[in-house]
Amino acid sequence: AQSVTQLDSQVPVFEEAPVELRCNYSSSVSVYLFWYVQYPNQGLQLLLKYLSGSTLVESINGFEAEFNKSQTSFHLRKPSVHISDTAEYFCAVTPYNQGGKLIFGQGTELSVKP
Amino acid sequence: KAGVTQTPRYLIKTRGQQVTLSCSPISGHRSVSWYQQTPGQGLQFLFEYFSETQRNKGNFPGRFSGRQFSNSRSEMNVSTLELGDSALYLCASSLAREDEQYFGPGTRLTVT
């Protein structure tokens, strides 16, 4: 079985400060890794993904995540956050042999204050 | 290209009734997955359909069922509604089963 743990349920941060949202996973098989973002009253949007290759992946809006196989982690970082980054962020995995199934963490609520 | 659409967006039902939710995937996408989102349990996988066949199922009772049509549109049905079924139901589609999933806006179901 697989599980995803997001270590912080809420992360308050001031605008222009750096932020890290932590994600650890447990799986007996290899997995694909994802970060999704959910704005209030909306569905989920894919932020970035790790399928293979370089362990550092980047999104178009300045977020990046690094896959660490030995620590089974996929932490999300941004060097300088903006008010508009306020949202809930979900880490998720798909086992290689279970395409179509996302297993989500409990989510981290990022609150950016002016 | 149009995104994933879900209808209806909001629904209020009474305990014991049944409900059908609809999902139209992005054109060309053949995999459709369903998720339930609640404050207490978070996002939980319900089931996935690919080429009209259920390929994967989560840990939900048999009251939750679904199907996929030849045009890849999908429906999910919940029978004998319980108060605990109140949730946001999200549908997602992908080109192939291992690709990233694109989510619709969800259907907010309230059971009274």
C-alpha cells in the first residue's frame, strides 16, 4: 500500500519570504510524484510532476520540487512567495502499476500575508 | 481545448435518495478518475475508467458505482445516500493512465 504525508497542515508566511512545503511518501513500488494546488471553490490544478530523469522539477510560476529517493520525499519550495500563492497544496503519488489512481496527502494550507 | 466539465455543480439530496453525477473529459482523453473530497478524510480515490472498463477501485462501499461511455464521458452513481456522503466530488481525465490528471471544478453534494 502507499501513503503520503504532508508534514504541515498550515504554513503562514509573509510576502516575498521563501517557503517549503514538506511531503514524504511510503510505497513498496516505484511511484510518479505530483504537486497540485487548489484555490478556494475550485478544482485542482497540476503544479508540477516528477516522472523520471532530473530529480529537480520546476513550474512556470517559480515553484520547484526535488525528488529524494533515499528519503522518499518530494518537498515543494519557492524562494519568494506572493499573495496570490495563498491556496491549499496537495502532494500526490501514482504507483507505476496503478495508472489513473492518485493517492493524496492531507494538504497544506499556505497563507501568504502582506 | 475545453477543460473537464462536471454537471451539476451543486446538488442537494435527502438521505436515502440516489444521485448521478456526470463528467465530460478533455477531448481525446480516455482515462477518467473520480475522487471524493471532505474536510475530515481529504481527497480519496473512488475509481478509474479507461476504454469503458473500470481499471481500479478505491475503498468505498458498493453504493458508489460508475460507468464510462464510448465517447469517454463518465457518470458516477451513489445509491441510498447517507449524511456522510456530503462532499465535493471531483472528476479528472488524462490522455493515458500514467499521464497527469486534469481536474474538473467538482460537484458539491449536500445530503440532508
